[in-house]
Amino acid sequence: MNSRLITQTLLAATGLLLSASGTYAQTILVEEVTRIETMLSSDAMEGRATFSPGIEKAADFIAKEFNAAGLKPFAANNFKQQFAIFQPTVVSGNLTVNGTAVPLKNVHVLSAKSQVSMQIPNADVRIFRVDAGENPMRVVSAVNGYKGNCILLLDTSQSEMFGRIKRFLNTAMPNDPTKVVILSSTAADAQINMDLHLDLHASQLANVAAIIPGKSRPDEYVIFSAHYDHLGYGRPDAKGDSLYNGANDDASGTTAVIALSKYFQQKNDNARTLVFVAFTAEERGGYGSKFFSGTLAPEKVMAMFNIEMIGTDSKWGTNSAYITGFEKSDMGSIMQKNLAGTDFTYHPDPYPQQNLFYRSDNATLARLGVPAHTISTSKMDSEPHYHKASDEIGTLDMQNMTQIIRSIALSSKSIVAGTDTPSRVAEADTNR
């Protein structure tokens, strides 16, 4: 064998070893990933609870990282995508069921309107009922996900559950349908008349979002996302620690989004427009992703890589992760194809009974048909630090976390380049 051929063979072998050992996307450095994660999960961020000063500090930090990397704001002139949510209280009015007045203390309204007037029967208003002795939570879940105006009639024996439902259905967004919960008769042919006046307590929230415009397909979007909120202060643990830092949940995902934004900005060869967004209020009902989903036409979103809890190794060990809803589109198969020649493997979600596909920020766009999936390594049946004060950076494997971020970068390659387009989520799943 001549020397030139020997050199070429050695170079080829070295290339395979480098690929297999994970030096692809080598500009994503463990030192930088650690720096970002350390800041987001630090005590200074106070656990990033929604509406807290700590989450404002986190938002400022993320915005500064996007700006320093040279990205453009997603919203006009501002990396913070601000919006309001409302907590309504019935203050006056009247409501009758079959001619009998219902005390306003037995009426709960979820709406961003200051006045709600309805007459039932009404073809535009769906009626849900929970009778005596029935467990209402399945029905409440259906009400929560229903896309139109609706009324939930609770039998008067469900008074204890009425209080729980009020706490669960407690926040409305500007364009949400109206939902009314009434503790009263559950007769199938109920005649209902209402004219209610609400006091709307408004609270301000903010996603943090940036874009890299596409070079040849600017009207097609690929989203990289995570939620940056966590729980703030909670019940003290045995050591007296009451600060829930949320290092894995989900400072790890937010760190990945920031690192990926810098990686793709440096590459500067994306055909499709890339959106990097840190969602607020995931822990409070997913309000950040719900608002964001209304700012893009879903048919223009080609894929969404939502990243949730990647700081620990998966049930298969290092160099692996799982994708929720793997079977609902071919996005996971495309991602794995792009990892050919490496030792990293994506698996289908091993916890289908936990319904994770619909429990994270990918769900809103997935319900609109977008191939929107969550990438995670969290062992949901045995994660010892989940929603605990012990979820701190010292429990994370930063080398493996960096490898996962690099793998996401590589596995998204053909989708970012516009050479692969994942199939849409089926209509049967969009109605959930």
C-alpha cells in the first residue's frame, strides 16, 4: 500500500472514530454548556417561578445570550414576547337553570371577557355533565381541552370537586373560548340563561424568542424550544432546603436551546428559518407555548424540537434519549437517519402510560398538526430529583448533556437544510 493511500485510509478511519465518539458539532463545548446551565439553575434565579423576580432575571439572561450571539428578536425589536393572562372572578349578574336561580358562589367562569351572556340550548355551546357519584376529572380534562364555548354542569353533590375545579380552571388567555362551571341540576334538557359580569385580574408573562432567517426557505420554520420556568420556593426537604432550582427541569432544555442558537448562528447555512424560544409558565398550564402557537401559521412550521430534562442519562444509559409521540410522525426516523455513523440512539417514549406527548410545550402545536415532539432522557418512573429541591446542577452529567445537545444539532441537519420534511401529526391526534 503506498503512503498516500495509507494516509487516506487513516484519515477515513479517524473521521469515523471522531463521528462515533461524538465530536460532531464540536463547537458546542461542555464548558459553555456548563456556564449557561450554572447560571440558569443558580440560587440567584430563585427557582424561576412564574411571576417571580427570579424568572425576570432568567428572561433577561436568555435575551442577553441571544443578543450576544447575533440572533434577531422574534418579536419586533424585543427578544421578550410579552402577553397577558387573566384570572376572572364573577362579581355580579344572574344565572338560572330551568328557571331556578343559581347562587353566584356556585358559578365559575373562565374567560377573558368582562361580560358573558348565554342562552341554552345553543348550537355553539357544548354541554358537559357530571352526575352524582361520578368522577369528574375525566370530564374536566375534556372541558379543559375543548376548543369552543362550553358549560360544565356539576351535580350539587359535587361541591367539594367544584372547589378543586375552580383552582384547576383558573386562567384564561385573550382568545380563549368561554367555559362556565355550574354547581346545579345536571338534567340533560337543561334550559340555561346567564348574564354575568367579571372582574379580570391581568398578569403579564413573557416568552424569550429569537430567529435566524432562512437563506432559501424563509417562510418555512423549524422551532427549538424549552420552558425556562420552574417552581421557585416550596416545601423544605430534610436538609431545610426550600429552593427548587430546576437544574434538570428545565434549565437543561433551556441551556440546549441557547447552545443550539449559537451553533446554528455560527454555521449560518440554514435554508429554513430557525426559531429559538424559551417558554414561560409551562409549570402553570403551558401558557407560554399556547400564546406562541398563535403567532405562527401552523402549516408553515415544518418541525418542532422541544427539549425537556436532558441532564441525566436515560434508562438506556448515556448517548441516548427518547422522543415523545415517536409513532405520530416520521420525524424521529429522520433524526435517527441523520445520526448514522455515531453511537447516539433515539428511542420511542418508554412511558406511554404517562401521556408525555401531551404534557409538554410541544402539545399545542402538535394538536395543530405540526410534527412537534419532545426530546428527553428523564426516567419518569424513577427520577429521584423531579420537582424536588435536590434538582441541582450537581446531579447532572454535563458531558452527556453536551453530547445530547450535539446530537440534536446533527439529527436536525436535513430538516434545517430543507432536504427532509417530517410528516404531519394525524388529525386523530390533533383533536385530543
